[in-house]
Amino acid sequence: MKLANCVLGATVLLLLLPGTLLAQEFDLAEVTRLRDEGRKYFNQAGNVDLSRSERNKNLKKGYELLTKAFNMLDKWCDEHPDDAERFDDLIVEIHRMRYFIRKESPINLLDEDESNVRKGKPPDWPDKPPAEKAPVSPEPGGAASARPPPAPRKEPIEEHLEFAAKYEREHPYDRIHVRDLYLDILEHAEPGSAAYELAISKVSLVNAELKEAYRLLRGDELDSLKMAGSEERRIVHSLSKDLGSRQRDVRLRASEYLGLLGSGDGARHLVKLLAKEKDLEVRDMALDSLAKIGGSKACAELGNLGKSRKEAVQQEALAVLETIAGRSDSEGRYASESIGRYVTAKSDAVADQAVAILASMGSNGIHGLLVASGVRNHERRLAVIRALGATGDGRAAGGLGPYLIMGVKGKGRMYRDAAEAALISIGKDAVPHLARFLGNPRAKVYVNYVLRQITGRGFKTPAAAMAWYERQK
């Protein structure tokens, strides 16, 4: 009986003391389960073969699960700051996926008010700096005159820098919210000030992290999303006005800031600047910033310079695109397509430079070479055909197949010979992409010739060629 009473007493004591270790245990297994389940839906939402409605369902379900996990972790780390570093990687991973889901989701899908805009502004931060109030002088001899004057209040910018720094110290894992706090400081600080320099360096770091994380998770560029960059657009608009300043130093500074900000929306303004800027240092800064921004939007804007009449501008833009292309596969795809637009340039030197860059890019070069494959210039078209073969990628066969039966009048044999040589150099990986041309009566004889050179046998139908290829895997 005594033993039973002791056990009962201990149980009651544990129930009555919520501060005990039992009440303080953290269910890491549940958080991990929610993260894994949410990540599964997040990955499914990235499947472009699904319908838009199916992808939206996956986005919504993934967001619900990841938000539960995030809230559990966030609450625990708030109450136990010593554990924040322990769970840092986990909570950053979850928070990033939630952010990317918000960016990929149509407005109102997630049942959150303004789910795709930043909410980092401190509650007492006004939309505009408040007007200074004139001090009220106390009446002579009044009670107020006996009190010492209050300590002068810090400047609002300084206060909010301290607020942001404190939040960053206490929530090192909440990188996105930290970024948003500094974005709000950028909207109120004076460009060129120490506060502005600090804030934009913080924003730059987090935005670069987000871009890289999205490349790893989705294999694509974050700025390709419709809602991407919404947080920075007001700042981009403000800086774009400085690009038109008569003061050279202001233009230089704005060019640098747009690169640090990293928003694809800034690329349009920098490319526009290049079309008229004469100062070499400002031009170099604009080009450097475009390289920093990278992504789909910067590549698209640089691609527009393929129509420029200024050869020097085109060569500068190609150099930036080549830099961007070498940074990641996803950027390489977008840069390749833009470089392909330079193959039709008026300048032979520019066109040759574009083909040479694409030929050196391997598989990613295919995207630009296919864009350029219809160029009218005879020599350039032959150069594109040879470059497609040099990629060694079977997908190039899709662009080479038509040249077995088409070309400039009177030079069809020259194109066919070039296309056959390119296809044969690619080898068996060209088979599945070339097989579909067996269905074209005009092309069949030439396709079969190439297939025989590659495989050692001929095929009567596309299905037969595909069956052979499947057996070789």
C-alpha cells in the first residue's frame, strides 16, 4: 500500500507541476514528420506534368503541414533561446519552403491575408516619417520646469536598426523576416548613409541565399515566379529614378545598390541605362550589377540588346550572359536562350562570338542554338548546325533533323551533309529524338542513313527505333 501511495503521489505531483521536464519535452519527432510530409507535397507541387489545380492542392496541403512544424519550432525556440542554434538548419529549411510556396501560390490560395507580401514592418513604424512637433514650453514657475528635461530620443532610423539587430540576434533562423525588417529600413533611410549601406548588405545576403536555395529545391530561378520580387519593387522604383540623375556619383551608387538588392526587376532599368550611359565606371558598375542579379529576368533583358546597333554594347552584354551561364544550370538555360538571340545580330563579330559561347556551353548551349537555328545567314546557319553536334546532347537532334531535307536553295546538300555529320557525332543519344522524323516520307531515307551509321541497322518505323534505344539503356 505504501508503495502504491508513493507512485500515486508522484504521478499527481508531475501533473500539478507544468514546469517539470515532462511538460517541457519537445516533440522533435512530430516536427520532423510534419516537415517530411510537407516536403513531399512541396515536391509534388513542382511537378509540371500535374494540372494547375492539382499543384495548387499540393501547395496548400504542404503549407499547412510546414506551418504547423514551423510554429512548433518557433514557439520552442522563443521560450528556449539556448536551443535556437541546435534547430537552426531545420527551421531555416522549413521556413524557406513556406516562403517558396507563398511565392508559387496564386493570391488567396493559402487563406492568408496578403500572403505574398512582406509583413516585416515593426508595429510602430509609420508609412511616412512623422512630422517633427514643436516642443511645448512650460509656464515659468510651473511644476514641469522643476523636472529635468527628458533624455533626447534616438533618431527613428537608429531605433529601428536596433530593433532589427535585436530580432536578428534572437531569431537567427528567421532569415526572411530579418530581410523584411531591413527592407523597411531601406525605404526610410537616406541612400549613401551608413544605415542604408548596412540594410542593403543584409538584404543582399538573404536574397542570395533564397535564390540559391530555390535552385537546389526546384532547379529553377526564383525570379521566374510571378510573385517574385514583390517585396523589393518600391525600392527598385526609387533607385531607378537615381539612374537618371545628372550627377555621375548618384548613378554609380544606384547601379551598385540595384546589384546588391538582387531583384530581377532592377535589370530592366540597368539595361536601359547601358543604352545611353557614357561614363565608363558607371557602365562597368551596371554590367557588374546585372551579373550579380542574374536569373531569368536579367537574362531576358540582356537578350533584348541583341537588337542593339552598338557592337560594343552587344559584346559587353554577351560577356555578362556568359558569366551568368557558368554559375548554375538553371541560369545557364535562360542565358543560353538570350545568347541565341545574338546570332542574328548585324555584326558578324557579335554573331560569331555568340555561336562560340553556345558551342562551349555543352548541353545548356542547345537552348540558344535552337533559338538561332533559323538564322537566315548561310554561314551562321552552318556554324549553328556544327555547334549543335558539338554539344553531344541527343536533344540537339530535334533541331538537326529538319536540315536533312531543307536549306538555302541550291545548297541543300551542304546542309544535309553538315546535319548528318553532327548527328553521327552525337551518337546513340540522338536516336530517340531523331526517330520521329522516320514518319516524314521525304526525310525517311536520310534519317535511316544516319541511324544506320549510328546503330548499324535500319528501321521502318519510329517505334522500332525507340524499341532499339530502350534496349540499349
